[in-house]
Amino acid sequence: MFQDITTLLLDHTTFQDTVDIFVDRYRNMDAGIAIEIEARGFMFGPSIALAIGAKFVPFRKPRKLPGKVICEEYELEYGTDCLEMQVDAVQQGDRALIVDDLVATGGTLSAAIRLLGAV
């Protein structure tokens, strides 16, 4: 069952409270990068990155990122898709926090982990 988050985003206090819950959980984990997997327009990743002092790295659907990218294909419940990352966005040894605002089958999250492993 999917729940729409538009009403949460329209209420700045509730949106802030939601971001604060994530920040409180991940603030002391020493992540230098916050990665968000493209799904709902990167609603939480940039806010969390700013609050924990990390850079924000988007993982996107094909042909949306500038420059050189690497791609990881993954299975969907209805086919396959691909997730891309800019080649120099993540360096070996970087500690990353992956923010995924939609988890269904886990395919995109698994692809993101494989992309990080390719660095």
C-alpha cells in the first residue's frame, strides 16, 4: 500500500519534524555523502545531507545526469530499469548514507549498493 506524502510536504512543520527524525538517527554516523535514489524528486536527501554536513549525491534514472556515468541494471516487478551515478561523485572509502523514499521490491536499493561497490 502506498501513501502519498504531499500533505506532509505542504506542512513545513511536519516536513521539518520528519527530516529531524532522520537527522537525529544518522547525525553521528560519520557519513560524508548522502545519496538519494530517484523516486519522488529527492524530497529528503538534500535536507538530510545539509543537516549532517554531508555532500548530496543523486542516483538517477538513465540520461538525467551530466557527464560520465556508470549504470547498474535492476529488476522491477514489471521489467528492468537502470540507475546511474556520476563517475567521480563517490570516492573509494567514502562513508555513505543511502536515502530511499520508496522501497517496494528493494531492486533500486540493491542497485545503489552495487553502484557504490563499483567505486
